Amino acid sequence: MGGAAIFVLNICDGLRARGNWEPIAGVFYRLGEVGEQVRADGHQLLGPISNAWIQEEYIEGMFAQCAAKRPSVVVANLGAETYDFLRYVPTGVLRVGIVHSDQECVYRVAELHAEWLDLVVCVSEHSVKELVHRPKLAGVEIKSISCGVPIAARTRQATSGRLRVLYLGRVVEEQKRASMLSRIIRQSVERCEDIEWTIIGDGPDLPQLRSELADLNDAVEFTGPVDYRSVPDRVPDHDVYFLCSDYEGLPLSLLEAMSAGLVPVVSDLRSGISEVVNEGNGIKVNPSNESDYVDALVALATDRAKLEVLSVAAREKVVRDYSVQAMAERWEHCLHGAHEAGAIEWRLTQPATVPVIAGKAWYFHPRLRALRRAIKRFKARLGS
């Protein structure tokens, strides 16, 4: 359910539909479910780099594949290694870094790679405000382009039965606050018998969550991981989308759920969430006030008229401002003129070197490459 990977699928679909671009996706390590979907949709896909063992080899392998395609724009989508790749992209190619999350460590990655960035795209206006006055990024253009999702063909239907609450995402303590989610589920069900939950997703804390809520199996359903292509069929069977994270960027699952008419009950964060959700289409909760999440759910369970009003407004908001088509149009406008870089020569003048964000520079000394490669291969054999 990784939003950043799904962003790649959505932007490739959107730009191709506009007819002026040939989007190419790239992956260093593992193809994954979304990567398979990118390929199934007919997009070109670079990687995974199958014969690499260490980071420099992944960089060099991806560079060779990019050189064959000669792209006019290279976008670092997520992770320090993708930003590190921009160091080797020839000058004249538009080098773009995306900031998906309102998190200091993510901002720091952009700062450390400022020398190799022509543009930083943030998924929220708040992140732009966080970056625009930072001295290290003084020479870099910074813009906000919100994400977009396919608009759901099927929407939720009003029901007089239980309020159907959906949690869609990773079940993990860090960021998603799995322990708080557990307490909120229990309190909501105990306070109101007209509330039921569906947990779609996987994560390291899923077994613990299952164990803590085992006695509520008549009100809580765990589906485990679900194929991404089947998610649009599952989402409209619910009334509320729930998220109690302590930091986010702009969750694509939020947009997908709202496009199907689900009412968001979410943390009131300074990120893209607060730019999408307002009092007319959902409920934002103080992230530090656990009982307020429960109060919001109980209020929707007991006031179905309000639920329906918010549901209609939630879908209208995403249809109007957060479709794949709207996102692709914004990106195309932002990248205007980048086609002119197509004739630039791609040539790696030296082997990949120490990553900018490396904690131990000596570890990446060229003379240690063979040793590091051998260690990686040995660990891989042990793992198999």
C-alpha cells in the first residue's frame, strides 16, 4: 500500500494520457506488486538491477539503462538513494526531487542534494513553506503539486446498519501509531454497538493488533494484505476512512477513499491532509487527543444525515481537485520546456562514489567494494 509507489503508477498513467510524454518508471531493488502493475499497464520500466549487490552497482546499473533511453527529466521519488542518483544525471536534464512527507529527515535529504536539484516538488503547500527559506535550497525552485488518484467508479451506498470504518495501510507503530489504533477501535466498539471495523493491510505490528482485539471478532475484520488492483472494489463497502498518524504527506489512500465517498476521520496534521479535509467533507482530530477520535466516530454512527452530507462533499473535493488527470496537467505545466534536453549526452565519467548521506564514508572506499559485495552475497545465501 506504499503511496509513493502508487504515485509512480498514477503519474505514468496520467502523463501518457495527455499525449506529450513517454513516462518511464525505474526501480533499483524489487519490482513489487505496483511495479508489476506499471508494466501490465504498458509503461516502460527500468530495473530492477538484478546483477548488483551494493549501492554503487545499483546506481551504475540504473545509469546504463537511463543512458539508453536519454530522458529529458529524471525524478527522484522516494529515498536517499534515488536522490543520490541525481548526482550522476548530466547537466541540462531536469533533475527533480519529490517531498512526499512532512518529516525533517525527508527535508534533510533534499537539502543535502541541493547541488544536484533543479526543482523540488512537494505534495503539500505546508512542505513548500518548510523548505522555501532554507539557505541550502536557496538556488532551487520549490513548488507544490498535489497528488492525484483514479476516481472511483463505484461509491459507497447509504445504509442504516453499522457504521463501517476502514483502516487502509501499514500496521506499524512508527508513524501509523498501531497501539493507539488498537485502543481507539476497542473504545469505539464498546461505546457504540453500531460501529464495525475493517483493517486492510499488513505490517510488523499486525499480529499484536490481532491479538489485542481477538475478543472483538464480531466487530473487527482483518483482511491482511490485499492486491492493490482489488482495493477499489473493497473501499466503497465502507462509510469512514480512518487515520491516526502523527505525521504524513498526502496519503493516496485518503484520496482514494474520499473519491468513493468515504468520510475521513483523520489526524489534523499540517501536511496535505489539512489541505484536503475540512469541516464540510470530514472530521480532523487533534493527534494528541485519543478520545476525540472515538467521539468523531460515535457522532457519525448516530447522525447518518451528517454522514451523507460529508460523503457527497468528500467525493466532490477529490473529483474536482485530486484526480490523476488534474495531477498530470499540473506536472506537465511544471515540466514545460524539458523536452529540449533530449540530445544531451549520457556518460558516466567515473564510478559511483560515496553517497552524500553516508554515515561512514570509509565504508564506501573503492578498495572495499569487493569485500562489501562478498558480505552481501554471503548474507543473501544465509537468508535463503
